[in-house]
Amino acid sequence: MGNRFIKNIKYVIDCILSVIYSDEGNCVICNKILYDGRFICDNCTRDIKLCKHKTNIKKQEFSFSVYSSAYYSGVMKELILNLKYHRDFKSGEIISEYMFKNLLENNMEFDAITYVPVSRKKLKKRGYNQSKYLAKNLSEKTEKSLINSLNKIKDNKDQIGLNKEERWKNNKDCFCVKNKNKIVNKKILLVDDVITTGSTAFFCSKELIKNGAKEVIVLTAAKSSI
């Protein structure tokens, strides 16, 4: 009976893996057949509009540099939505590669990586945090430690549909620091999927600085506008 049980478990695992990797040779966007192990074709890659310039968030006495890998449109938008709502980790790997390339091109120096948290309600609904996934990938690529240093303590309204002023008000007092000892006197890379007004990144970065971080650099997959 033991051998039979093991065989049944192996069969289930094989079935799951076959589903996960059944389209390994196809572009995740247009489904074009690929023969080189990539997950995205040249045509879809050309549709991604790279974001070449960093921006700065300045408010009160705080100032943070923000880097985004691409603009939130076309293929990049589709990749992010695939990761965020459908757990398409092939899309996530593509996004991570763009972020890693951006990180290298801009010679970003930091001691550890953290990420923008989601509320318990969203985590329960979605099952995981896409920003944490991206941060974990970057941690592996850079060999820098991943720190779970932020909590979302207020279940605020969704940012979608809010104007700039409403977004800043909506995000105020939503975040707090945990594991403070792991960020003190360190340069922290804060990872998120999309930046729009910068309110989320600002309030997260502000909390990190207030609790002892030496510096915060923000890196997002994409830059959007209202």
C-alpha cells in the first residue's frame, strides 16, 4: 500500500508539473512558439517601452530616488496583471529580469531588499504579494538579503480611480516597520510593481528612514500615470 500511495503522489505531481510547463515554448503574451527557452518573443519585447530616467519623491524633509524599468502600458502592463491576478510566474520572471537589468545599469548600491506590503484582506483574496515575489527574485539575483520589514496596518481603499490628492490621503498612516534591527544603518532597496503618484513608496520609505534605515532607493517594475 505504501508503494501504491507513493506512485499516486508522484502521478499527481507529474500532472501538476505538466500543466505548469506545458506551454514552456510559447510567448506568454501572444503564444508564439519559441525555440530558445525564452518566455517572450521579439515582437512583444519591442512593445515594452523602457523608462530611462529616475525620478525623485520630495515631501517634508524626506527625499527618495525612484527607478522604474518600463512604462505601465502594452506588454509590460499585461505582464504585471498576469503576475498580480493570475500568478503567472513566467511573466514574473520576465519582469524581474527587466528590474535586475535596470538595477545594474544604474549601479544601485544597497545592503538589503524589502517590498511594499499588502493588507491581510488582499493577501487572503489574492493568495500572495506580487511585490514580495519580485523582491525575492531580485534578492536571489543580487545575493542580497530579503527583509520582511514593513506591515500594512490599515486596510485603505483601493487606489484605482483616486486622484493624486486622494491617493496621498488614502495612504497616510497605512504602514509601520517591523524587524527594525535588520534595517538600522542600512541602505534599503524598496521594491514594488507599479508607481503612480509615489504616495505608497513615499510613506513606506519614510517609515524605514524614521526607524533607522540610512537610505532608501525605490525600484518598481513600471511607472504609471493617473
